[in-house]
Amino acid sequence: MKLMTCPINGPRVISEFAYGGEVRSMPDPEKADDAAWADYVFNHNSLPAVKAEWWCHTPSGVWFIAERDTATDTILRTSLYAIWRGQGQAVS
Amino acid sequence: MSRRLPHVQGERIDRGNTVEFTFEGRRLQGYRGDTISSALVASGARVLGRSFKYHRPRGLLSAAGHDVNALMQVRREDGSVPNVRADVVQVAADWDINAVNTRGGLARDRLAIFNRLAPFLPVGFYYKAFHSKRWFPRWERMFRNLTGLGEVDLRAPHRSTPKRYEFCDVLVIGAGPSGLAAALAAAEQGASVLLVDENSSAGGSGLYARGGATQFAQQTEALIATAQGNPRIRLLTSTYAACYYADHWVALVSPECLVKVRARGVIVAQGAYEQPAVFRGNDLPGVMLASAAQRMLYHYAVVTARRVAVLTSNSEGYAAALDALAHGVELAAVLDLRLEAGVDSTAAAQELVRRGVPIHYGVKPIEAVAGADGGVASLVFESTAGVAPGKHTLDLDSVWMSVGFAPANALLHQADARMSYERSTEQFVPQTLPPGIYACGKVNGVYSFADRLEDGRNAGACAAGQIGFGIAVERRAAIAARECPTHPYPVFPHPRGKEFVDFDEDLQVKDLRNACQEGFDSSELLKRFSTVGMGPSQGKHSNMNALRILANVRGEPIERLGPTTARPMFHPVPLAHLAGRGFTPERRTALDSDHEARGAVWMPAGNWRRPEYYAIAGKSREQAIADEVRAVRARVGMIDVGTLGKIEVHGPHAAQFLERLYTARFANLKVGMTRYGLLLDEAGVVVDDGVIGRLGEQAFYFTTTTGNSATLFREFGRLATSWDLPVGLVNLTGHYAALNLAGPASRAVLREHTELDLADVAFPYLGVREAQVAGAPCRIMRVGFVGELGYEIHVPFQHAADVWRALLASGSRFQIQPFGVEAQRMLRLEKGHVIVGQDTDGITNALEIGMPWAIKMDKPFFIGQRSLRVLAKQPRRQTLVGFTLPSSDEASVQARRRPKECHLVLDGGQIAGRVTSVGWSPTLARCIGLGLVTPQVALRKHLRVRIDRGEEIDVEVVQAPFYDPSGERQRVGDPL
């Protein structure tokens, strides 16, 4: 079984984790036109790439960001959201 | 006619311990340590089983766990066990053994008729013959009778097979010379090593491929002893690694159970499967792999032949010839497919010549011919060089084939290794390996004994060094072979066929050629059409030859084709090993035993069980539910709602957080009050609903629906993080039990157990209070889900039963009635209240369910708000309407002609919606329901609904709520 490293609890088996979707930045609801908003809501990018994703270590409830290459299913890095964002990561 | 030798150094049998067993009705003897096959061969048997399709007699082939034509039905004390692998399973006293898949016994199998019908059973026969609908059932019956292997004994006792878990630094798979060397090298550097081998003892080919000498066996024995003495090495025998999963997670199959190993590095030293030559009669009993004969000699002291020819193209074959001579087997000839011996074979060839063994070169086997017993009696071949070029016939009773190997690289494939075809060894070798995976020995294309030790040591040192034990070592390239161990094309078609490529499925050369002819000429298609490699041995002795034939037909180099994928598990695993105990956890509320005692009929709700209703003797389900409904409307009832999700939010941002989550407004919610909110997704679709109560300025307590509580709580945590709203979220679902006391008399019942002022002014509708109830600290919400005066009492789990019983006791003067989920559903349906997930589906948005009061579009933000703005501009796709059926005294007639949930609403023959809730209301004495329908039909007076059996009926559209539309009853209640 695959391993994932929770930034708080260390490496654990993947069955202890839940996926929370790709990190996506929401357009400003006041400024985005209907088409741009619909694009945000419905069009998710499924192309394989290195993606920043929300993951939760379910027994402890820790949410964090995993950077994962979805082409090879390689987990490159995991970090708490605040730290990840503090490093100026671009959101797709 | 014993074929047992005197003591052989290294034999695995215990001669002091005789084992008596029965085979096909004959009483036979072996020794403890014998496999079924070795005991049978020792007592002179050559035919061990029948082939799957043509029922040809078959004998020993690999003696390594892949002899799928020697599968046995074994009747023993604890039941009858099917498909026992005779070549590896040790025989035990009083086993009653029969070959599987015969009619009338092994010797006179009546189904051998299929051998003669073979010309009428071409490749793809099934696909071509069995497509007629009319004939298929007949064919199916016939073939189900004819085919199949052993028989499952349904009376076999239950055996539990718990899983085990193991951890190690380095897992070494295969304890042959290279695996032993690797394990020792890794352990020397400080790594903990788990060394596994599928055989009953370690040593691999080091112990049986002796070449008539003792040095390799002695060196191997010494390695085993050193490994066993090393405290960092644990050796597991009779255990095979069946699959590799991500991050070095390997499933080991031991005789007793499945062992899941997490390693930090994995060394695959699984060696290679010896491959048969493909020529007419290559399946006759007596024709076997040279390694099988050597295993018999050295593991069981059994000689498989009196007079043998060794068909070879490598130094391993010459070594086997010397092994034959060393044990008194008459060597009829060595038949080398090559034009001359290779560098590693020369010395052995000279020795054989010196001892008078004729050696033929440039050999082309023509056919092996069967004798009276069905086994091989002679071999016809041609040679172009050597003692006497020309066509010859040799009388013999065995042919040992040593023409090449296929690497046992299934696990490497599963680990995502890239393979390349290496011409110097004519085999696939790993080209690039993922981090932490190593391959050494024959699977890595390294064959000589000394080279394998060298390769193994290097791999072991690398694996340990890479994870921080000892010094980091560079992995050296595989040591190049001096003599090619594998013939590039050991295939010799015969005009009359019967040259078997696949012994599991009885496939001949022409079958594969015909499959290619029909267009199935890629390795994956060829496999599926011809079934090559799909039998119990999973192609371990057929895939490489099939691939060589395919390459030959296509005129392409083999590397262009690529092997087929070996999925987990690459070797069959007993189903019992994989089976686990059923484990579906079921949550029970604090009041579960009270419900049980009261005759609750259970229904699942999420992963809880809840009372659907309470059964009453002499009353039907419908009557019991109707009584529960009437009790709530007229007197008082109580329902366990402990399965609701219960969440607390704390902090200065708590109100803002909830405003962003739910459609309702919370900033202005007064302390001590609750408010109903819808939870939407980003598309505006209704996901959940709940009642949110404010306990303090910075503290909220709220409920979610039963099924969604765990995932919602998790998602709330994510949203709080991503919104940068530091709130404290506490999941109290398990901590609190909850019950809803509802009905005109509920206030009177509750008053007896609390000092809280229950007067309407002090504790109004939609209020929330913290107070003692029957001595327990509770949270009480005045809610109106069922449409009567009601109190939802949340009580710490451990006090729940006390409170429940106290309320029941004091409610007895009002004939208080516990009610179940069904009654609650009807009560809320009478009120027209929506159940999210029942009256809504995965695309129902918040504007479609008629609750504009619950959606505060003028808030700055809530999830789904922006999408609702888009949707508000568009025409409604559907809308929720109430409907009713005409009142009728004949409830029974009505029941039959009543719509059910999910029945379709029609409009001119087109689907215009569906019924979402429906039931017979005891309060209104008629059938009522809700439906999601198009706005056009919602405006009509009647809906046309298609009910059971395609019948169509009209129902009347009415405005919900059906009962107490002004909501007076829940607001004030009766002044009882």
C-alpha cells in the first residue's frame, strides 16, 4: 500500500488519508462574469501534471497540501497549507 | 520398481519415516519430506495426470510448482482439497489422492477421446462455435460438465486465515545463490533482512544444478548456514512473494496465511523458469525439464530415468548430463541444438566424450514417440554435426530438456521496471529499475554460479547503503554471460502437430500461428484469443515460446513485441488466504438496547441502524406506523435522533464561518436561538441541511444529516483552513445522544424533569437552551420538523438511556409512543418538509425546492451563492410540488394503485419528473406526496404518474404543507 507523509503525523498508509481535490483559486464572485464562474465551477483540469492537492489525514483531521505528479502517482512533497502558501506557490 | 537412490547428500526426505498413501486406488509408500510427485515417481509412476483439453497423459515437467497437469484431488481427514500441486506439496499419511479432471480414472480416462477430436477443436473454437442463442445453453451445459479441475468440498470445515504484517529494511525475494549473497551483504552493512523462498528449503539451483560435482552445493550450504546464523536475517521458506505494490509493499503467501510486508528496499532474486523445447511429443511423460530431473535427484534421491537423452543448448544441460552419469543413469546421447558447445560447456563436453557419451550437434528434434504406458519410448532427431550427422532414433525412457530460461520478473514488472531484450542471454533483463528495487542473479541475466554470488553481493550492499546502512555502494552493471543460456528459437514444428507450447491449455504451434493468421498478432491479442499463458501456471513455461513464435510469424525482433503484463498475483493464491472476515462496522445509538426491547424493526441509516418502526403483535407494519403518527399528532411521541451529525464551532470567526457555509444568516442570530440552513455545493446544488443554534457569542452547535456527518465535518475543516478562518471545530456526533420529544403533550412531559422555564415566552419556538433534564446536562432545541410542539434534547451519551426512560415513564399518562423513522417521514411529509437526498438529488439546486426564505442572497458570500445568481436568471429546470390522491375508504385498493418513490411523472408521454416522497397519511386519511417536476406540469391541476405495471393514474396538485399550513401547532402548542 502506498505511503503518504502527513506534515504532522509523519508517513502513514494511504488508507488513512482522504483526497480533497486539487487546490484551485476561486475567482472573485463579484467580479467574475457568468461564463468565467461556470468555467471555474465545472471545468476541472484533469491533464496529468504535478498538482497541488488537498489531502486529509483522517484519524487526526489534519488537512495539508500534497504536491503530486498525477502522471506517475508520485508524491513529491507535503506541507501544511499556511507553509505551502507562504512559499508563494502558484495555484493552477 | 523403486527408483529411489541410496542416500544422496542434501536429500530432503526422512528415510526413517515412511508415509503410506493411496493414489488412484493403489496403496503406495513414500518418505516424509516427499512431494506427491516425488513419491509417485519413486514408486515407478510416470503418468501423473491428464491434460486439460485433450486429456493426454502427462508426467513430471518442472517439479517446481508449475506442473499444472499434475493437480490432485486430495481427500484427507479435514475434507477434500482440490487442485493440490503434486510437484510441491508434501505427501502425508493416509491421503487419498486422485488426479483431477478424469472420467474413470487416470489410467483409462474416457475423455481421452478429445485427443482424437483435436483437429475439430481449433484455436478460437469457443468464440466461433458458441454464439448461437439457440445452441449456447446446450454447449454450455456440456462444457461445464467436461471441463474444470478439482471439486470443491462444500462440507470442508471453515478455516480462518488472519493476515500478518512484517517490516524489514531489505526484503530479498528468492534464496538461491544470488539472493543468499544479497541478504548477507545487506545484513553485514547493518540492515534487517527478510529473506523469502517459495521452496521448502533455501538454496535454489545452487543445491540441484551440480554438474556431478559437490562444490556448488557445498558453497550454497555454507551460505545458508551463514544466513541462518546471522541475527539480522530472517528466512521464510515455503513462502512466495505474489505481488508488489507501491512503496515496497509486498504480499507474501505462506502455507498458512497472507503476510503483508513493508520494506525499505526490495531485491528480486527470483531466478528464471527453465523453458521447454517445442517439438512433437514434447509433452509425453518422461520428457521433462532437466532442472526437474535434477531436483528429483538431489532433493528426493529419485531417479526419473534409466536411459536418457539430454536435449540442450547451454552449459546447464551439460551439467545435467554429468548429474545423470553421477547417479548411474544411462546417457543415450547429448543432443546439442547448437553447432558446437559453448565456452562454459567445453570442459563438460570433453568429460562426457571421455566417458563414452555420444554428442550430436546441430540437432533438430523431430518427434518423441510414446510407448505402451503412454510415456516416451524413443526420440527421433536429425543432426548436422557431432558423432554421426543424420537422422537417428534413440530408445530411451526420458528426455531432459535444457534449452533456456525465462526470467521470473513478474514482480519487477509490477514495480514498473523497464525491460529490454538482451541478445547475449536471449532474455528480457531490467533496463531501469525504480528507486529501492534491485534485481540480481538469473532474473538480471547473470548465470554462472560465481557471477551470481558477485551480483547478489553488490545488489545487497547497494540496497542497504541506499537506505543509510554502511557506505553507499554503486550498483554495477550485470556481469556479461560468456555462453548464452537460452536458445533463441527452440521451436520445431511437425507436419502432424502435437508440439505443445502451452501445457496448461494444450496449445500447439499451429494454434498460435492460426491465431496470428486470424489477425490476433500482438502479444496481448494472441494471449486472449488463444488463451496462451492463461492457465494455472500463468504462462511461466509458455509465454516466452509463444512470444518467439509470434516474433517469427511477424518477422520482427522479439524486443519489438514486448511481453504481456503479469498482474498481481503472479502465482495462484488460495482464495482462503485472500478472504477476510466480513467487517462492516455498524454504529448503534445510546438507546439501541431500549429499542430492541421494545420490538424495534431495524433499518440502516448511513452506518447506523435505526428503528424503522416498533412492531406490535397483531398489527401490520402500516398499522403500527399509522398508530405512531397518530400518537404524535394527538398526544406525544419520542424518536431517537442520535444519529444526526452534531458539530460545535467556536471562536471569534465562528459566525462568519457559518455564514460562508450555509445559506442562512447567522451574524444577527441571537444567543439562545436556532436557524435552519441549507448547505450547497459550488454549483448551487443542495448537499445538506441542518439546524444551527447559537450557544454564545462565539459558540455555535448544529446538526447535519446522518449520512453526511463524517464527510461534512472533514470538509468544514478544509474550508476553514482554505478560508483562513481560524475556528475550533468539534465533532460531537458520538458524544451526544439525541431524542425528539414531540406532540401537544410534550411540554407537560418534559416539565416533570427540568427546572427550565418551558413557557412559550421563556423558551420560544426555535430557541435553544442548556439545562438539566432528568439530572443530565442537556442541550434542548425547540424544533418543528414533525410539525408539533417539540423538543430535540441532546444528552451526553452515558445519560441517554436514563433520560429516555424518565420521559417514557412520565409520558405514560399521555400514552407516550416511541416512533421510528417511517413515522417521522410521514409526519414531516404532512408538513411538506424536504429531506435532502430524498426530495433532492445530485443536481437539484436550492432554487428548485421552494425555500426562498432559507436563502439569503444579500449576504456577502456563501458556497453556491454565485451559481444561484446565474441560475436565478435561467428558467427553472424542475420544481418541487405537493400532490394528493382522492380520499378513499378502501385503503387496500388505494395501496395497490398508489405511486411509489421514483415513479415517473409524464407529460404527453414524455418524462416530466418523478415522485420523490409518497405515503398514506393517517392524519389526512389520504395518500400524499412530493414530486420534482418541470415547471410547466407543476402549474396544472393534475399530474399523470406511471405506477407499477405501467398503469397511469392522475394525482391532484396541491400546495404543501398538507397539514397545519400556518405552523401554529409547532409554534405555540397546546396549553397542556
